[in-house]
Amino acid sequence: MATRTQAREVALQVLYQDDLHPRSNPALTDQWIGQRLADGEAAAEFARELIAGVRRHRAEIDRAIAGAAANWSLDRMAATDRAVLRIGAYEILHAGIPAAVAIDEAIELARRFGTAQSASFVNGVLDALVQTGGPAESNP
């Protein structure tokens, strides 16, 4: 049975792909999600919700991340870290996931898919986002 953690991994992979190739085919993406999470429809649905939520709120999420990431612009961040941060920020700001859970899950994704520094970077940015309460109003 697929878990929510596995759903987050799949969502990360799709959002990473979105970042690098924004014109990907949604039907193929949905098919791929179904294949990767074939043994858990609830997990597949959770992955789809994460992906759709990040896509729908991406501008706001990116402002929140930029406001929380002192001295880091989004384009300077590794694409994997950006995708992890977008999932974590979406869960905190829009999905009703407790911040501690969202941060812990994001840290684990960063450890698994990022660089040696990714976990601490993701932790710091998401913690700052929680402390500031969300998107910065006047971020370029």
C-alpha cells in the first residue's frame, strides 16, 4: 500500500519536471502517477492534490518562499530544493497539514533527493515561512 510519503515523492518528481519542462503533457503525467502509486489510490489522489495545489497557488507559494529565504532568490536554488519547498509551503499554507509534519516530510524529501545541504536549507526556509506567517506582500 502506497503511503503519503511516497505520494510526496511522486509529487516532487512531477513538480521538478514541471520546473524544467513546463509544457509537459498532463495526461501522461496523470498516467505516470497512477503507475507509480498503483497499489494505493488514496496516495495517488494525495499526490494529484499536492501537484494541483502547488500549480494553482504557485505564484503565492513562490512569494512566500522568496520572503522566507533570506539572501536566496528562487532562481538560485536547486530545482529539487525549489520543488521540495513548494510542496512544504503548499501543505503549510493551503492543505491544513500541521507545520511540523510538513517540515519533517520536506526535510526527508530533501535528504533523499537533494544535496548534503538541502535538508538544513529546506528546514530553515520552511521554519522562517512559518515564523513570518506566509507570503511577503512586497517581494519582487
